Amino acid sequence: MRKKTQLIHGGIVGDEQTGAVSVPIYQVSTYKQEAVGKHKGFEYSRTGNPTRFALEELIKDLEGGVAGFAFGSGMAAITAVIMLFDAGDHVILTDDVYGGTYRVMTKVLNRFKIESTFVDTSNIENVKQAIKPNTKAVYIETPTNPLLKITDIAAVSKWAKDLGLLTIVDNTFSTPYWQNPIGLGADIVLHSATKYLGGHSDVVAGLVVVNNQKLAEDLHFVQNSTGGILGPQDSWLLMRGIKTLGVRMEEHEHNTIKIVSFLNNHPSVKKVYYPGLDTHPHHEIAKKQAQGFGGMVSFDVGSGEKADQLLEKVKYFTLAESLGAVESLISVPAKMTHASIPADRREELGITDGLIRISVGLEDAEDLIEDLKQALED
Ligand SMILES: *Cc1c(COP(=O)(O)O)cnc(C)c1O
């Protein structure tokens, strides 16, 4: 089954009992047992719910894994995955991971003695050098936010596998439509489904897929024990969003390519960050491991003042955190998502005051370009 077909026909489709073509919302907490322990596969909705299960089967199929899990947010999903480890275990992570991932590792899970080291995983040598006797996993995010750096998933996974380490990939930016980390050798893939998978800025959710039965059992145990599950209504909304993921991702990318080309030729724009550009330092790896370059682009307008001016003047780009929705969103990482990083470290990383990140939506690309054009005029 090809990707676009799988988005519609993957997982569990419709309802056997009534013929309904959409999976019903099982708004229920408990299930009748014929005798003690004799039931139809569901006992209590924290442990399993038919609507959530349909979504979990769908994401499992889309990522090509063994089992899927749906959580109440991307952070709940990430936390549950890290809870597979024990006190004293060490994880190597991408240095510009999502801010919430950095926070949970360094301010919450560190209190349970999970150790972490953050390195630029786009160069595998940095990953190799960070290994310690208690290292259990490499956690990569690719592409990253906001500079869209790319890590070679296959190379890291192979190295990790040889040493008995797990490879975990945050696949939020690419989505399973463009990139399948399990096929490249990763053990666990996870998503903030709040972004492209939901796609309409109306659901907060997290999804995880694992590549073997042991991990499936262990993660189900954590999910059922800690309880950060996704409710049936949101599971249904997410399935609805996923049905159109293919057409949305194609269109996000078409629009983005036009905008990137406009920005690249604009005299006020100092630098454009997009993995689809052949001048992007990781363009070749991006091309090799993903089928598309996505709808996120960052660009530098040279100063904080110029960035403020642009934000004030744009009409179709909503100033907001988050990404991956039908409406175009704009943000200034230095003042928003990355404000907690010290200014000199930010400069070093390239996250300057003039850096703008946009999540290109599904409006007409010509309107978006005209809007950026008038906003960039002095
Ligand atoms: C948003 C995001 C998260 C966190 O997900 P929530 O659904 O907001 O909890 C994790 N990783 C990436 C890459 C994200 O963009």
C-alpha cells in the first residue's frame, strides 16, 4: 500500500457493527465482563479504548512498527519513552531538541537520576564522543528547530545498534508521510501530533511507535501505569486529521518552495535555512532519508528591529508558537521558543535576534509572498 492510500486505509477503518465508514468515538471508561476477566479485549479505558486503539493501529502502520501508543501530548509521549530507562541510565540527545524535551530531561527526569548529554548529532563524531559506560540511548530530533539541521538517522542507528543502544527519533517536523525512522534502523519514533498530524491547531496529542514486541510490552506497561493517555474525542480528531496528511504535506511543501525562492532573492534577507536548498549543509542527507523537505523555513533579516517590523506588518502569518497547521504561523525563536538560552550561546548557534521562523500554511502562496514582500519593505 502506498502512503496516501495507507493514510485512508491503514489501521482500523470504520465500524464492523454498523457499517459506519468513520471509527466511532467510544466515549466510555469501562466495559462489561461476561465473567471475571472474560471480555472483548477492553477492560478499562486507561488500559485500552477502541477509538484510541484505532489511532494507535494507524500510526503503527504509517511508521512501519510493531505497536503504536497515543498520549495526551507530545511531552507526555516523550516522558513515557524516557521512563523506559532506570535511574543511573544516560541518554545522548540532539543539542537543539525541542525546548520542552530539554526542560523535562534537565529539570524533571534528572531528579530521577536519568542523565543526559546534549550534542550536535548532525555530526556523528559528537555522538560517539558523548558515550559513557551507562549510555542506553541516542535521542535525535531531525530536522531541528529553528535551524533545520539534519541528523543521519541510518548512520546513528547503525552505530547505536552495534553497541546495544536504542535510537529514538522525534519525527514531528517530517511526519511519517516524508520520513520513516524505523525503516532507517531506529527503535522508537515519536511525534508531537499537535503539529502536522492533527494539522488544524485544534488537538494536543503525542504518538509513539516501537519496532519490537519487548519495547511494545514495556511501553504499554509505562503508559498504563502512569496514565498519560489520549482521550477518545481527541483520538478521533487526530484520525480525521491524518486522513489528509498527504495532500496537506505536499501543499505545505509546494508553498514553502515558492516562499524559499522569494526569500533567497530578497536583498533584506541575509540567510535562509531550508533543507531543500542545495546550499543547506545537510541537503544530501535530507534528500537521502526523507521523501520531502517539509513546510518549515527560517530566515535571518539581520536585526531584532527588522524582525519586529516584519512581525508588525504581516497580515496572513499569525504570531504564535506551534507549527504544522493549515494557517501560516510566524515566530521569533530568540524571543519566544529559545528565550531561555543565553544571548551569546544563541548567537553562537545562529539563533540571532533577526532570525524568523515560519510554518508555511495552506493559503495561496502568492498571497503569502505578497504579504512577506510588503512586510520586508523599508
Ligand atoms: C511541539 C513539539 C513537542 C512537544 O509536543 P506537545 O504536543 O506540545 O507536548 C515535541 N517535539 C517537537 C519537535 C515539537 O515541535
